[in-house]
Amino acid sequence: MTRNVNTDVVGGLIGLAVTAIFWFSLKGIGRLSSMFPNALLLIMAAISAAIIIKGFIQPERRDLFAEGDRPRVVVTACTLFSWLFAISWIGFYVASVAAFSFLAYYLARARRRVGILTFVGWVLIIAGEVGILYLIFTRFLYVPLPQGILF
Amino acid sequence: MELLQKAFFQLFHPIVVLLIFGGVTAGLFAGAMPGLTAAMALAVLLPFTFTMTPLHGLVALGAVYMGAIYGGAFAAILINTPGTPSSIATAFEGYPMARSGRAIEAISAATIASAIGGLVGVGFLLVLSPPLAQLSLRFGPAEYFWVAMLGLTLIASLAEGSLLKGLLGGSMGMLLGTIGVSPIGGETRFTFGFPVLQGGVEMIVALIGLFVIPELFSMAAHGKAALAEVTMSSRERGTFVRMLKTVLSMPGNLIRSCLIGEIVAIIPGAGGSIANLVAYNEAKRASRHPERFGKGTLEGLVASESSNNVTVAGSMVPLLTLGVPGAPPDAVILGVLLLHGLRPGLELFTTSGLLTYGFIISMGLAALAMMPVGMLGGRLIYKVILKTPYYFLVPTIALVTILGTFALRNSITDVGIMLVLGTVGYLLKEVGIASAPIVLGLILGVIGEVGFVQSMLRGAASPYPIVKLFENPLSKVLIALTLVSAGWPYISIWVKRWRARGSAQGGDV
């Protein structure tokens, strides 16, 4: 189900909310460090107010999140954030193979049926792909990728 | 002239040719990988140059630099992710072209425009170094502030539909740039209780997050890859020659974009990330069909790619004459010069002239080498992306972006910031606030803040310190340009109405 909303009013309110959050964080900061953000916040508040006013006079309406399959976006986003936490916890290589395999399996189900043997084959390919990048970054580019409790 | 000839002929050596082709190839793949910047590619190469002769070392670095700036176009065209900040505007036109099955056309045009830009930059460097270096010296804090404001008004063209929402996005980006330690006061701001935010939001982290993550979500939502599946048909054969003719048939666009690239390049700190956006904006203004921009037009793509490659040699002007690196990769080249006992200045063009001119000419040869290397590499990358099923492509892009983001500062926090910004960018896009103005605001925010606060400090003794922003003649020129830029959408509407009225009256008669 999608909702047709006035994106001008929503956008303007987001702008005002961001302005307020930063404005309250600015208290106690010296003149030199607050000079530019102060000016910027005033401008942002004015632009946000103008967008809201425009939303009442000449509104732009749109169905939010109308395109595509929303649950897939949510699952993809959750997988990416879980991937991030798993990297610090169990290590870059293992976390990446696990998250990559899950995401590939989940997204593939939208297009085709994935058997166990096919999936095992995919995991092997993914382990190789992640392994090559792991070696390039750690051995040649000297980037110390997070180790975690595994590697 | 004799020195130039000698410098030119010393480059015809198998090792030099190998270094040029190898450097361009390595730079191309580094630039095509989101997160790996030209500066990183040069820094990785740096230790290998220690054992080389000064000329070989500089030739290799120049070729990698040229290849990396050009390589950013590949990711921009094929996965809507500017490989380097110099290719932001390339994505605006290249990606829509790729989605409509014109990826090879886009790659060919980007290759030709980049090669032309590279050659023009070298020409400028050879001829105009001393006067341009003088001009760059006249840029003070107020001028930098107005350069940032001029850039901000470009949002008028970057915002899809709404100027106000574009300005809001740009302001949000500038605000994002103020997170962390203040560049002038030195105090920590807007960390919201998270000490990890003291280091601020790295521009490339934001760039990757805001451009890549929304695209990944979109691919996941639609259940298919974004690029149209087209076969290598007979129509694609001869694309390069066709594109060469097309690109050369827009001399005005090329000259304007190259001039913009050169002017921006000589201002230390600006570089390709600003040049490509300014050139794109000016190409749109000058176009007979500005409404086609953002939908896959060659004019915008050519403007962006030619201007950003001009900056490679262009940024060497302040480096070789004043010792001021115009962009981060230039700092690496400065390091190599100093390592070999070469000091920037007049001496570099006289006593060490053979080496300096050899280096400059080798960058021109690297620009030419981009054509064969780019066309072969471009087709290879395109085919790989096309043949990869979307359910492998989405996690692969995610993996590469996570790796690239982490590698910037070896920081897992940066990866978190990248994902959060990407998710916020996806949500903001739904209400009409596009990612491009936010990124542009972030780039310009730091330049604007330093210029603004330093100008205020310079005017501290005066009752109206703000007057310092308006005093200099160069500032006045920049203010005029900013006003024209800000008012341009309204001016163009007025001009169209006036023309329509004129033609209607003509018809009546």
C-alpha cells in the first residue's frame, strides 16, 4: 500500500528538524567555530520554511516507496548493517562470505529457484571472490582489514 | 624549443612506453573502483618509484594519475558510482546512457573527451604556467568563499525539478561538512556524543554512500540490474570513430570545458571534483536542449570528462611553479620531486628542464594511451557487469564499496557512516531531495567556511567585518558570476517567454 503525500511539506519539515537538531548542538561553542554553522542554519531554516509555504501554494505530490518490492529493500538494508557489525565481531572474511551468500540467495529467490547444490557452488565462488579481494587489500595495498574473533 | 625536442625524444624508450601504458592501466582500474582515489593509487605506487630514475618515477606517477581520473568515469557510467569525485557529473549523463543500452557510446565519448582534456591540460601547462601561477596567487579567503558560493548556485541545475530542494540538499551537505573539528576555531562540533565523529565526515565516504547505496536498494527493489542487456551488435562496431566525430563536432563545449578545467585547476584545493560540476553546469546553460540533461546527453558527459582531465596537468601549474599542490595527488608528486632533490620554481624549468619537460610531455602521451587502454578495459568491465546476474552484482558492489570505504582511513566507523548516509539518501530521494547537491555541499562547505571565517578575522578591526568579503575586484567578479548563476533558471525562463512572444507576434504579422 502506498500513500500519496505532499513531498514539499515533508521535505521542508525534514529540513526544519535537521536545523533544530544542529541548532541545539551549537550551544557553548566559541564564536570562530560557530560563525559559519550559525549563518548556514539561518539559511537552512529560511529555505525549509519556503519549501513548506510552496507546499501549501503549489504542492508536489508523490507516492512514496511506490516502485519495486519494499520488503526486499528492508532486508537488503538490514543485511548491509548486519554485515557491518559482523565485520567487527567475527572478522572481515568470514562476515563478508556469510553476508554476501545470504544476500545473493535472498535476491536470487525473486528471479529463480535455488537448490542446495547450486547454493553450495555459489558459496565456493563467493569465498574465492572475497578471498582474492582480501589478499589484494591486505598483501598488496597494506590495508589491515578487521580480524574479529575469526579472520 | 631545443629543450622541448630533447625532452620529447628521451621518452622514446621501451621502458618509458611500458611505464606509460602500465601506469594508465593501473590508474584506470584504481579509479574505476569506488573508494580508491587517484591520491591512494599514487601513494601505493610511491615506494616503487624509489628505485627508479627521477624521470621514470615521474612518468609512472603522471600516467597513473591520468588513468585514475579517467577511470572514475567507468564506475560512474556503469554503476552510477563516481569512481573518483572528479566524475560526479559524468554519472548524471553516463548512467542514463548505459541504462538505455548506450554504455559503449558513453565509454567511447568519455575516453575521447578525457584524452582531449589531458592533451589540452598538457598544452596549457607548457605554455601558460607562469601567468596562471600569478593569477592563483591573487586568490585570498574572500575569493575562496565566493568560489564556494558560485559552486553552491550550481545546485540550480543539479536539483531534479526543485531549486529550493536542491538548495536545501546543498545546505545539508555543507552542514555535514561542519561535523568534527572546526578548521579555524579548532573546537569539536556536532558530534552528538559520538567521539568517532570528531574526525568529521570524509567526503569520499559520503560520496560512496549517497550515490551507491540508494542504487543498490533500487536494484534490490526492482529485482534486476540497472543496465539494459544489449548484445554487441553491428551497431556497436565503429562506435569509437562515430563518437570521435560526434565529440569533435562540439568544439565550443570542449573549449569551454577545458578552459573551466584549467582555471579551476590552478586554484589550490579546488581540483577535478569542482571542475567537472562547473563545466557540466555551463554546458547545460549553453546547450540548445538543456531539458535533455540528466537523461543521457553526450554534451554533459563530454564537458565533465574533458574538464576533469585538464585538471591533471593543470594542477601541476601551482605545483611546479610555486610548490603548492593543487589537489591531494599532487602532494605525492611533490614528495617525489623533493625526494630527488628537485625544488619547484624557475630552476625546475631551466636547470632540470629536460626532466620537467619530459614529465609534462609524458602526461600528454599518457592521455593518448588512454584511448587504446580505455576502450579495451572499458569493454571488458562493461561485459563483466552485464553478464553478472543482479543477485551477484548487488552484493559484489556492496563488498567493493565496504572495502573501498574502509581502506580510506582504515576505519569501520567510516563504513557505518557510509551506510547511514546511503540509507538517509535513499529516503531523502523519495521526497525529492537528490544526493548530488548534498555531496556538492559537502565538498564546498570546507572551502566556504575557511574563506568566510578568515575574511571575518581580517576585517575584525573594522566596524563591518563582512565588507571584507566584497572588497577585492576578483571577489566582485565572482559575486557577479554567482548572482548570474543563481538567477539563471529564472533568466532562461524569461528569455524563452520573450522569444516565444516575439515569434508569436512575428507569426501574427
